[in-house]
Amino acid sequence: MSKRLLLISSNSSDRGGGERYLIYLTQGLHQIGWDVYVLLSNLSYMDNWAKELIAQGATVYRQNLLGLKHRPLRFLQSITDTKQQREVAKICQDIAPDAILVNQQYDEDGLDYLAGALMANVAPVGGVIHLPMTANKAQRPLGNLRGRLLKWWYKKHSYSLILVSKGCQKEWENYYNYPCSIQVVHHGCSFPNLESFYPTTLNDWKDSLPIIGFSGQFVFQKNLQLLIDAWLWTIKKGIKSKLLLIGDGPERNNIENQLRQYAPENTWYITGWLEHPEAYLSMLDIYVMTSHFEGLPLALIEVVGRAIPAVVTNFNGASDVLDHASWVKIAPSPSPESVGQTLIESINQLSYLKQQANNGYQNFQKYFSLDRMANETLKALGLA
């Protein structure tokens, strides 16, 4: 009989890498012979994730669970919601898995799910934190009080903690004195082959100018303003290129207004939201990510693993990717001039960087593989 892992979602978003992590981990666990059970909220925005997980062979349980986004008092309600904790505990007992893993997202998230899993007392419990969010906690509303309560909670609840990058581990350990096992487990991805794709609206882009791009949500975290400012700075320096932004989000109107005002005509394009944004990635010569904060962005791994050079700021996870990919460059500082200069260097070295990528992407894919992630996750839970 196959062993079983129960994954508990943070139920935080209908989009984004945090929940997509569960898809990849499910694939990896199946590759090494484990059965996967997943506990999701029955709220409608989680329906697509449920469909995707079922398509990957997971057994999905839907329950009337509240995520952090629906709690006005945030984690304070989570740690006092004993009713939901007991519901989670009962599901864990009914499934009786060999291990339980809560996809926490960040340090204030999923505390009720963790408490319930520990209360069940049926299997080893672990939590995955993608974004510690501790570096600037003191500057947030009631930050010092929140920090004291969280430190108290973590000392009272012992479980195996998984962080997704070296930077995340450093940020966590600078804030918390956590008494239990802490392991870094890098993500794994699938890397399906992509055919070259040019939408008919961009047929005239098939010229010699390099295409700079980004794929993801247009939200504050991604700091696309810095990307735009850096790209416009390169144009002022006489470097010609085109900008392709794959995605959509609340920052789109501001981005479009700035590009219409300052960018040369017919040098930029925004796709809007796409069901399969990866179809456009083959167009990119250089991928740029200038986020305010990250953990280990799946989007960056997926792009770099397809032999596309990248320019990034020094967020958590950037150096972890650079360790395995010489075709990635980290800008020295998060300023338009620094990112712009790094982008110019990459454009000038583009042939060399593409050769490095073509020579190294298979080893990169081998390291950031699904089975490696699954095996290291089980090891972090004490099961391998």
C-alpha cells in the first residue's frame, strides 16, 4: 500500500505561485510512489485549484474553511478559532495519513490549520513558508505586538518547518528563535517543451531587436514600476529593445499610462490575462523580475529552466537560482539605473548568455526537478 501525504492549502488565492506549489509537489510525490490527499476550502475561488489537483491524481477534500483573507483580525482569529482547528483535526484523523504538510505561505498564515493538524496527533506535521514577511514586521500596523504574539505561538507549537530559499531561512532566523527542525527545500517544476509562438498582433516584432519581458501578476509585490523605469532608462541611453508584459492586474492602468507617455511607439505590448501565459515565453530574450520581496519565485525557475537569460533584483531566492544558472544576473541595487545598467550588460552579452543557457539548462532542470523536491520534502518531515 502506498504511503499517503495530506497537503493542507492556505486557501489564499485563486492565482499565484503559492497554491501552484501544491500542483508541482503533488506531481513529484506521485513520481516517487506516494498518494496525495489535499484539504481545500469549499469557497468558489478555490474551485480551479481543486480541478487541477484532481487532474493530477490527488484526492481532494473540500471543507467550509476560512482562510486568512476572510479574517478581519487576521491571525488573531486563526489562533483562537478552536472550532476550525477541531474540524481540521477530525479530517486529519479520518484520513490518517503518514505525514501532513501545511502550505503556510508566510509566518502569520495557516496557524489554525497547523494547530488542528498537531491536535490530531496522527502523523508528523510540517509547514512550508514561502515568504517569512518578518524583515519589516515592526513597521507594519501593531507590528511589535503581532511579533510578540507570533513568537509565543511558535514556541508553543512544534513542527518541522520548511523554507524555500537561503534568504528566507536567514530572514526567519533573524527574527524567530524557533526550537525545532528548519530545512531549506527548493521548489521543483515541470518544464514542458514550448513551441515558438508569435501572436498575429506582434508579427512585426520578428526583427533583430531583443525582447525584454515579464510574466505574472501586475501587483505591488512585483514592483513593475522599477522594471518600467529601468527599461525606459536603457532607451535614454540609446539601447533599443522591445518590452513584452505577460499578465494583468491592478497595476496595469498605471503601467499603460506611463508607457504611452514615455515609450517609443510600437515598442511595448501587454497581453492581458492568459490561461496559458507560458506560450509567450519563447518570445523573450531576457526575463526581468524586480520584486519588492519573494521567497523562491516559481515563475523565475520556469523561465530560467527554459534557457532564457534573466535580470533580477536581489530578493530572497535570487542567489539560489544564480547558484545553478550563470545566465542570470542580479542587479547590485533596486534602482532604475542599477537594473537598467545590468539589463544593458545582458543585452550586450546576449549571445554569450544564451550559449551559457543552452549549455546549462538541462542540469538546471535536473536540480529543480519534481522528484528532488518531493524527496527532500519527505526528508524534512523525517520520512526519508
